[in-house]
Amino acid sequence: MRIAVTGSIATDHLATFPGRFADQLIEGRLDSVSLSFLVDDLDVRRGGAAANIAFGLGSLGLTPLLVGAVGADFDEYEVRLKEYGVDTGHVHVSDTRQTARFMCTTDADQNQIASFYAGAMTEASRIDLARVAERGGAIDLVVVSPNDPTAMLRHTEQCRELGIPFAADPSQQLARLDRDAVRRLVGGAGWLFTNEYEASMLLGLSGWTREEVLVRTGMWITTRGAEGVRIDTADAEPRYFPAVPTTRVVDPTGAGDAFRAGFLAARSWGLPLRAAVPLGCALATTALEALGPQQYAVSPTELLERVGAAYGGEVASLLAPRLARATCR
């Protein structure tokens, strides 16, 4: 399966606050918040939703197409993505803007406060998926991940026009979308990805019930952190999968993107849901244990051990032949 991942490509500035954000909030004064957190460290890492997903897919041996917009400062970042098998030939380079920046502080409870500077990402709507398919070959799936809202809508509409299956992953951009935009992004998606909080936001913004959303999508995949994953379809009861346990959470940034990469890789190999979700969960846990969303290393042996421990040997046996053939990087 040839997967094109559209969305943000960014540099992450990740800080950690040793206390709890909640302890700094004063009841009755939340309408006028002015806070500054003294952080212990700062790490600058490569990130962005589309780049994170593409990195995960490449780490599992796939060759995804990365579709997004960057600045002239992308050169070093691009070299590393290529080393992991990512096709960057369809990335738009801005003449005037820098690559997007994600600035995030994480507290002791793994809560996060973040800001995102779009930069060159505002030019992503200039990218024509028809030209990408013409130059890069047939596309089997387009992932529409967080991006400039205009670009997200354009890429979704182009998928419908070109007859290309797509996955909707509005995630953190839900806060910038209105009812019409949310409905246009969700309708017709083969897969819809959200976390629990985003699922509630999506229902509120769209004005649809959960059942009405499911009528319009093939499958709704909701990540639930340490509680695992919920799978919803229109014709069946929800299915729940536990998370893969971790002994240490270093950084939650990008764990959801890693889940998407593992899940989509397994589905691209033709594996069933009962193998795809576990691989996504195993890769997400691997990402949790690294500082930065593209700093983890993929080991087929470790992934299989984790899947086997959490879901049983039968599920691991479904993944073993494909992971053995995948050129994990």
C-alpha cells in the first residue's frame, strides 16, 4: 500500500515543568490567567504530525510520501527523514517562511500546555494531490493529519474527486475548525482518528451524534492513553484494546502519531484489526519511552515481545512474518 501523509512538519521545542499545572490555577480567577513556568530543561526535536507518522511508517520498512510545507531550514531534517525511507520529494519549500514550530511544556502529571506557530505550513494548501499522484505513482491511502485548515479541506476534497481512500485525523486542529469544516473532513473517511478529548470536541463541533458520525465513516479509532484504544463501527458494538504497558514515560509527544503509523503499517500489510491495533499500541509505547517524537528506535523482536505479553502469542504470530520481512530502520 502506497500511503501519502499530509500534514504538519515542524520543529518541537519540548520543556518539562517539575510541578503540576493544576497547583498553579486559582479557583475563581481562571478568567484572567497570567502564568510563567520555570522549566528544568529544553530539548529541540524534529516533529510535526505528518512527519512523525511518516517517520513511524518508514521505521517499519514502508516508503511513505510526505506531503507538507516547510521553510528553507528543512535541509538537515529532510536528510534524516530520507534515511528512514520517507519520500520527501513532494514537500513544498516556502521562499519566505520558516518551518513550523511546536512549543510544548509537560508537567509532572504528563499534562501539556503548547503553542504552535504555523510558519510555512500556511502554504500547504498550494500542494496539489493530483500532481503528487502523477509524479509519485498511484496512491492507495491519504492520511489527512493536522495541517493548515485550508490545506486539510482541500486535500480531503481532492481525495473524494480522485477516488483515493483517506483517513481523517483532525486532532489538535479541531480547535480551529467550524461545524461545516469538521463535517467536510469527516464525511467519507475510511478511518477517523481522535483521542478521547478530541472525540468529545468533534461531536460538539459537528453537531452529530456518535451514531451519525459512524454512518459517515468506515471506522472511528479513539486512543485513550493508558486505557488503550476504542474501535467503533456503525454495525457492531465498540471493541476495546488495552494499552501496551510501559515502565517509564519519558515524553508523551508524538505517541498518538506512532500509534497511527503502527496501525496503518499493519493494515497496509493486509493484517486484521486484532493485529493492527496491538502493533499501533506497541509502537506508541516505544515512542513514549523516548524524548521526542522521532527519537525511538524500532526493534522487531521487542515489538513482538510487547505484543505477545499484552495480547497473547497468537496475535504476535500474525505480526511476526511481516515484521521479519520489514526492513526496520
